[in-house]
Amino acid sequence: MKAVDMLSCMQGVKFSAAVYAAPEDRRYKLKAGHLERLLTKLWDNTRASEADQQLKKCPGDYYREIVASKIALALRGGGRCPSLRYFEIVAMGTMMHSDQPETLIPSDFVDRRHAVFCKPDLSDLEPLVRHYLREEAEREGIADEGRAHLLKYHTCERRAEYFVDICQRIV
């Protein structure tokens, strides 16, 4: 939510976003801030409202919007970290801005090589977005490197090979 507020107000930047909710999502996932999220989870752990569910885009529209974007964000919210979006953006050849994942990801993306990571408090998000919108060749290079890295390490086949390799080393 903080990133949406920040980027929506940036002059000269066309920004599109919404807080999407699926029917199975709980209201607390749509709250900004850890305390508000926790209190909502404790006192009102109901499903997301129908109005919030109506904001959810159909998959085709969602993917078309990412492909048409110069930069797409995959920031932690109330959901999993990293979410599928973390990999979807890169797979579609769009440069990803993200915060550093909380979990260890084998062969993760490298900052400024495969993706761009901002500080957890988002204090550098606006300058990073402005820089990469201005530096087209650099942005496209990172997007291309990110997609190549994803295809090398993060397809279903590569992940399965990694899993089998770990199992063989343990056994």
C-alpha cells in the first residue's frame, strides 16, 4: 500500500495498481502496516469484501499489463514471500523491482543484475524507479539477464533437478 501511494503521486510516471483480493483471501492481508494487519487478523478474521474481490483482474489482463510495463513491482504484502509474481514478472521479460525476499531462494536474482531490490522501508523506491525509467538500455539489460537467469534456474524442470540433487546428497 505504501508503494502504491508513493508511485501514484510521482509526476511523469504512469502507474497502475490495485490491491487485489481473491475470494479465499482474508481482510488482514489487505491492510497496510504490521500492527493494523495483526489487529485485523485477531479481531476481524473474515474474508475479503466483495468490493475488494471485484478489483481482482482476470489472468489475461494481469499478464498483459505486466508485459506492457517497463518496470513491475513484487513487494511483500500480506501474502507469501516471495509470491508467484516475483517470478512471473521476470518470466515475462519485464524488469522487476522488489524488496529482498525474507526466505532463502537457491540461485536467487542478484540485485542490479537480474532485478532491482529496494530498501525494506521503500525510501529508495522513487529514485530507483526514476533512474530505470530514464536508463532504457540498463533497464532492458537487467530484464533480459533476469529472464535468462530464471530460465536457467527457476523453471519446473530446473527446480525438480535441484530437489533431486539435494535428495541424492542427503541419501
